[in-house]
Amino acid sequence: MENQNQLCCICDSEHSLIEVKEKWICEDCLHAGNEKLVFPWKNVLEKLMKEYSESCSKFIASYDPREIHKAKIVGKKISTIFEFLGVPKKQSIFHAFRKMNQVLSKLRVLDVLLDEMLGQTEEKIVYNEMVRLIRKNQKKLHKLVTEEFPAIMNESFFEKIELFLHKELKSYVLPLERKTGLVEYEERFIRLQEHYHQSAKEKGKTALETVESIQSVRKIAKSLRYLFNILNEIFGENYQDKETYYKSLQLQLSKIRDVEDWLQQIKKFQNKIDAPKKEIQNVKKELKARLKQLLEEVELPEMSVDGTVESH
């Protein structure tokens, strides 16, 4: 036989040998090695899913914007890991987290908008009216959450999570080429970044296509921020510079997204706002001017995959 007189290169066993890259390894050592590769991913997912469940339970019991924000961030981190590992979006657990995150994002938009409007209520009646309408909408969304989330996060859901972590996860981790995956992820970011610069140059920073492209940059910057944060936690490698870079971009571009959301919400509620139409139009005009200024002020330094940053 081909493996006659061969021994496991780790434990010297002569039983159940498998040839791996011109070396022989026994099934027990191969299994132990695979488990060691999977463990850090399993460990961080277990921790995140526990945090997510606890935050969801807290804000379901009593509306708390801080827990909503925390759950939204943790849910995004879980989704980022799933995406990086190549878990299909239609996979039941991934699909459930994406569905719940969509609801949390709507609640978070209202929370941020409410904070903004509360600081303006003494100046304009429109903001006072928006506070009233936002709080009413918050109650509706919170009611929806208290009805839908327990139906999703039931005993069957947590059983599926356990099955995924202990049985399925390894099928995504073991074939993973981490460095190659990171390069591909950052190349996607660079392509979106280049599209923004091209659109800004040809059509202007406030053109619709440019605004849409900058939001694509924001989304992938957010994913990369969380991805490098997670990889640093799992492997103890220094991804701090990368995480800081993507975080700064995300925070800069999130200000634009916030104002867009505020404009959208005012347009949505404008027929219910008990204020003169002229005042409503003035508020919209002010927000549009603020959005234009933020778009004009965007500084998006280019980064190559090797980490070189160049101001544009």
C-alpha cells in the first residue's frame, strides 16, 4: 500500500493515515487541526449571537434606543462574518438576521432623527410636529418588533444556530483563503471608490449618480470596518490601521446618509405635519442646503490594497 511504513507526522500513529501536501497525517490529528481552525470563528459568533439575543430581549421588553443601536451593530457584524465566509444570503439563519437588521435600521433612523429634531423644537413648529409623528411611528415599529422578533428568535431558531455552529460552520471556514478573501473584499471597495471619483469629476459631487455611488462606498466601508475589527479579535493580528481608516470614512459618509434620511422622513410625513406649508418647505430647503454642503466637503482618500493612502 502507498502509506505502508508511514507514520503520522504529528503523533506517529500508523493508523487511518491521509496524505496532505506530501506528508501523512492521521484522521484524529486532522480532525483536531480542523477543529482548531474553526474554533475562533465559532467562539466569536457564539459571543456575538449571545449579545444580539440579550439586546433584542431588552428592547422588546422596554423601548431602549441604546439597545437597538447595539443590536443593529452586532447584527451587522454577524452578517459581515457570514458574507465573508461565503454563506448564501438565502441560508435560513443569515436570512433571518438580514430581515431583523432591516427593522432595526428603520428604528435607528427614527432614533437619530428624533435626537436631531428635539434640539430644534424651540425654533420651528415643523420640528415639534416631527417629534410627535416620529414618536407615534416608533410605537408602531416597536409593536411590530415585539410581535415579529419572538416569532423569529424562537427555540427552533436557536437550535438552527447550534446546528450551524457545530456542523455547518466548518464547511465555510476550512476552504477559506483569508488573505485572498480580504484582497477581493478591498478590491470591491476600490472599484466603488474609483466609480465615485469618476462620477464626481464628470458630473459633480451633488449629482444623483455620485450620491448613489458614495452610499455604496459607505456600505462597504462599514462592512470592512467591522470585518477588520472581528479579524483582529479572532487572530490577534494588527488590523487597527485598516479598521480606523474604514471607520473614519463610514462616519464621514454616515452624516450624509443621516440628512438624506431626515429629508425622506419629512417628505413622508409632510401631509400630517400641522404647520404652514411655507415652513415645511423652508425646513426642507435648509436640509437640502446642508446635504449639498456635506457632499461638497467629501474627502475620499484613495487606498490601494497594499494600504497606501493617497489624497484625491
